[in-house]
Amino acid sequence: MVQTTDHSQNSAENLIYYTIIATWLLWLIGGLYIAGPVLGCILSLQALYFYYIAPSLPKAKRLTTPHWSVSIWLVSMIMMLVILVAGHLNFSLGTGVIIKSTIGWAKGWLLIALFIFAGAVLPIRAEIVCRAICRTGKYTIFLLPLFLAAPFVGLPASLWVSPLKIIGGSGPEYFATILYTLEPGSGVPRWQFFAPWSPAAGMIGLVYLVCAIQEKDRGWRSWGIAAALAMIILSQSRLALVGLVIVAPISFLFSQVTRPWMWFVILPFVLLAGWFAIDILEALNLAKSEFSGARADSTRVRETLGRIAVERWQAEAFWFGHGIVERGPHLVEYMPIGSHHSWYGLLFVKGLLGLFALAIPMMVTLALFLRSALTSALGRMGLSLALLLLMYSFGENLESLAYLYWPALLLIGMALQNCRQVQPS
């Protein structure tokens, strides 16, 4: 009998499928922060096990060698640890702090590489990931009335904080069951769903949208897209709305770019853009000002945090960084220096070498996807997700949310492995 998308064909697909559809249950018990790293480790160990026993397996069941770009991710994330330890030694932070920081590295930067590696080498179908996300979307729509009504019927914003927080983490928000938050000053409700904060929910909504668009079943696709749009809009994240306009159409544009009619459609817009360039630039500057002014206090804090991170990186820890995150002054509401921005965070904590450790694999990945997206649906999905990560690297710390957006990392790994098939011989 032919297997359908509803049926997992191996243990790796089972683990991935049921972990995704258990998202809301894990959120309720505060287990999402644990489930992501545990799943990443299990999948990677499973891959290593099959490599170890490969000589005793039939050739058809052996795992393929990872694409060289996957190795760049693994080496770069391991270099993050070397750089991290060097930063600790430079500031004499002690063995205990090194151990604690190493655990944090394993739950963040290493986890990114592990999921990309697992997606590349294990026999996982992208359809399984997309179907599971669409099923989770259906559950999200069912729960939506509760979330929408909560701030208006007097339900508490936070239901509880799971005792699982004892295992450690960046803060209690990773283990909290929160129905909504109120915007400081205006008191307008925002929703974060199963994410630790609202902008992160917008990011996950974009990941879900990219995946839901690829679902072949019209019914499941509708559930997935509806849930993704709800997360993006109700999060009220400015970056998510920008991503909705930029990232979502990427797959369609690259699927049509080799067709002559597309260029005839684009040409008039290019000519008009040249004639009205000055007006367009003025409109973009106005839009940027309105974008920043929508939450002026948030923009001010983010810009100040970035400025402090760059100044202290240049003056105190150019190559290897400070090794640890530090709280900022009252001016930035005591937010961690370099937070809300992966690149500023890397410069402050891991220095210029740490920034290169992320920039190199990310640029290699994007370059490969720009080519494979022309001929491969998986390549187009990989490009959309890689662009999404690049965009959010300027608004979030990618390592702190890897436990949530790990399905995107799996699909990026699959798309990188697929680059082997689309390259000319």
C-alpha cells in the first residue's frame, strides 16, 4: 500500500511528527524549551548510530554523506564554543561559568547545527513536517477564541509558570503559560501563543506560513495558512508584517523566474521605478520613520542596546568577546546588552570571530539556495526559511529561539542536501 503524508515511515519521522502536533500540550506543561533540545540530540545520535553500523546495513539503507555546506554549519557552531571559552579565559570568568555557558551554547548554537545535520542525512520527508505544522495550525484555530476573549473577560494574562523551570533557562517566560500581554503605555493586548514573547510568535507564524503553503492537501493547507496569518497579525510584530510581504512571495517568484512572461511583467515596474526613484526613496524613508515610530520606546531601547554592544566590543573584547551576557543600564531598562539582535549579541559575547562563525554558513546557505530555488520546490522552501532567519537575526537572538523554530532548521538541512541533486554534473 502506498504511504500517505499522514503516515510516518520511520522512527525519525514519528519523533518529528508527534513532537510538532504535541506543541500545545508541551506549551501547557512548560515543556517546549526541553522538547526541542532533546529532539535535536536524539535525531543526531540516531544519525551517528546509523553511520556507525553502516557496514552491516544493505547499501540502500545507508545514510548519505552530508552535503559539504552542512559540515560548514557543524564546524562553525563548534568554533562558537572554542571562541566562547577563549572569551571566558580572557576575562578569567572561572570554570563554573564556562560550564554554564557551554550548556547554553549546546541549547542554542549547537542545536541549530544538529537540526540542520539531522534534516540533511536522515530519511525525513518535508511533507511530514508540513502536514504536522498544518495539524498544529488546526488546533491553534480551535484555541483562538479563548486567546482572543481572555483579555476582555478578565482571565489572567499568565496562567502559571511550570516547575520545569528548575532545569534552567534564560528566564521564566520560556516555561510560562501566557494567554496574552498588554502593551506598556497603551494597554492594548498582544498575543504570543506558545512563544516566549510576541515578536517570536510572529517569527514562528512566518515559518508555519512557508511550510503550510507547500502542503498539497487543500484542507490542511487552509488550516495551516489561517493559523499562520493569525499568529503573524495578532502578535502585532512589525518585523513579522515585513516578513509577510517579503518572505512569503519568494517561493512563487523563484518558481516563475525562468518563464519569459515573468520578465515581461517585471520590466514595466523596473522602468517605472527608475523614473520615480526619488519619490520611491522618499516614500521608503517615510515608511521607515513610521515603522520605527510605531513603538518608539522599543526602537529606542533596541538602538541603544546595539550602540552599547558595539562600543564595548570595540573597546574591550574585539576578537573573542566578553564571553557572557551582561545586563544593560537603566537607560535600556536593564535589558541584556546585545539582545534583540543576533549580530550585536555575537559581537559583544563572542567578538568578531563569533560574528564570522554565523555569517559564513549563513551566506553559503543563501548562495546555494539562490541557485537551487530556480529548479527545486525544496530549494525554494529552503531559501524562504533561510531569508527568514537572516531577517530575524536583526531583530532576535537566533540561538535563544532555536528550540521553537527547529522545523525550519530541519527543512533547511533537507534543502541543503538536495543541492547535491540540482548541481550540474
